[in-house]
Amino acid sequence: MEDAETDTGSPLVKPFQGARVLIYSHDTFGLGHLRRSRALANAIVEEQPGTSVIIISGSPVIGNFEFESGVDYIRIPGVTKLPDGDYRSLNLNVDLDEAVGLRQALILQAAKAFQPDVFIVDKEPTGFRGEVVPALEYLQATGCRLVLGIRDVMDEPALLVPEWERKGARTALIRYYHEIWVYGLRDVYQPLKALDLPPEVEGRITYTGYLRRDVPPTPSLTKYPKITKQPFILVTTGGGGDGDDLIDWVISAYEADADLEQPALILFGPFIDRDKRRSFVERVAKQPKLDVMSFDNKIEWLMKKADSIVAMGGYNTFCEALSFDKPTLIVPRTRPRLEQYIRAVEAERLGLVRMLSDYKEPCTPERMAAALRSLSLQRRPSEVVIPGLLDGLDRVQERLKVLTGFRNRFAPAYHQAAE
């Protein structure tokens, strides 16, 4: 009889298979959180065959995206952010508290039914209005490893600190989470520095680097406009729910400057206001060097095809611009948060992108036209050497291999008392 051993000859050691990872995708607005969670999930199952990943999301468009074998999702009732900053139920005819209660119950039930080895919570330590806390309490007692994953920039410290105190986020961070993954680099920005975390919590932070993106294995089925058969500028606003100013600014530049040579393709995004979309389409129809598309769930192919990129500067678009090595003009949103502005300032400081902002100067068509012209002379991100810049998915895979081993080797997770 053969010895019980692996192919490497190590006795009684079997490769770890069948890990289960649950991801909570914070998703009250736009596409950013969903697309980041999808990138993580796909990378996890590619690296560890046999692993199962479930994404919990309230995004109304999650079904439009493709996932690798081993990844699935649970769609919980959606909520949406109103122009005044408040929230409401997206589709159900119930008040917000009832919608949150339903979401909370479904999240907890998913945790109990799936029994994950690792639970990755995106952005909000307590979830939307505390909806993740019951699941954290339950999973902590089972020995599940709890991870908070956050983007490189959250918000300016003056707003982040009181917001996290009000939500109980800092306390939850201390009490529940074994690891904190920052999807960026310490030398670029330290998003939690202002929170004055205890040293033992600081020790749980891993700066992974940015999350590299690749083109999907199959091309998009979307038919691209003729404008894409020549060098073109891709203008994208992500989900599109807050990209009206950028789109207006770009169209105005072409309306004011007939000598702008390079054509531009504007990608609206699925959440753009219908009336504004109609107005933009009418204006674009009068400009021979402009064209539009509504939405492409495989935008990576367009990114690769484009000559350069103009974008608002959300986390995912920034990662894609770096990954596809495109000269990029960031036009950051400055309301209601400065997250995109802070990221753009730091990225421009490092020479990775250029920034054009209305934060301190008015957004005139002439400024935009000059910036669009400069794109052809701008250097590519790869010309700036920053160690570990796009190593995010590799570091996540490394940490996950460590964490999935805890389930069978250790007692249930420790209960760290909050300060």
C-alpha cells in the first residue's frame, strides 16, 4: 500500500481544498464596490481551485457581470443614495429601516448556511447602517477569520473620524477584525492614520498594493462605434450616477474648440439620469469627433483599446488605468467626499496621472480642451517605477492561504475587547 503523502513526498500532508470565502460588497451607490469584490473573488478561485466564493450584494446590475467558476452571488434588496445624501429602499415599497432589517437577516442567514472560513467585508466595518454586525458576532464565534478590505483613500480625516465614531466603525474594527487589507500602498496614502488605532490593530494592517486588472477571457459582445477604429480618448464616469459634470465638461470642450483633433468616446454608465443622458446624446450628435455608449460590462476591453483615458478617479478606474498603462487625466469628484481628489493629488505627485479639477478653479471649456490636447504628450504610468504598485491581488492570495489554514489548526477566533 502506498504511503499517505502528497506528490511532494511530505507524509500525511494534504493540499488545502474546499475553502469558503464570503464577501460583503458595500453597494449603496455606483459600481465601485461590486467591481472590486468581483476582481477579488475571481482572483481567489483562479489561485485556489476548489475554493467557493459568495458575494453578498444589493447592486441591481450584479447579474450583468460574468464570474469565474467557483464564484456566485446573493442579491439582497437594494438601497440607493438620494441627492440630499439620504437613503431609501431601491425597489421594495418599504421604509428604509425595514429594508435594512431584511438585508441584515439575509446576510446573517447566508453566513450560517455557508459557514465561510474567511469573511471579507468591503469598506464599512459594520456594513450599511450596522447590517453586518450580527453576522460578525456569529462568525467570530465559529472561528471564521474576519477581514476588512478598504480602498487606498476613504475620505479626508476631518470627515472620516467623526463618521466612523458615529457608526461605531472604529470600535467594530478593534473588536472583530483579524486583518485589515488596504488596497493601496503606504507611501501613497494611509487611509486610517487619523483614527489613532491601538498598536495591536495597526499591526493587523496589510498594504497590498493596487488590484491589477486584466481583460476578460472573452471579448465584449457590445458593438463598438466606428470611432474606436482609430486612436481615441475613452471618457468614463464609472456607474454614471455622479458623472454629469465630467461629461458636460468634455462635450463643452469639443463644442468650444473645433481644432481638437483626437476623437473621444463617452461611456455613460448604467446609473446616469435619463433626462441628462438624452441631452448629452443630442449635443454629441452635433460633434463629429464624439460618440457615446451606454454601458459595457467588459470595459477592460475598451480600456485596452483606447489611446488614453479621461475619468473621475474612482478606485477601480484608477487601477485599470495603471494596469493597461494608459496616459490618464483624472477629473475627480469633490462633493460630497474628497476621496477621488485626494487620490488624484497623490497620483499626480508620483507622476502616474495628471489631474484637472474644479475644486479651486472654474471648469471652463478651454481648460478641458488644453488638458485633452496634452494627453498625447503625457507619459505612461509604467514609466514611473514604484515597487509593489500593482501587487494587490498577489498579496490578497498570499494572505488568504494563511487565513484558510486557521480553521482547522486553531480554536475559535479571539474576542478582542473594544477600548
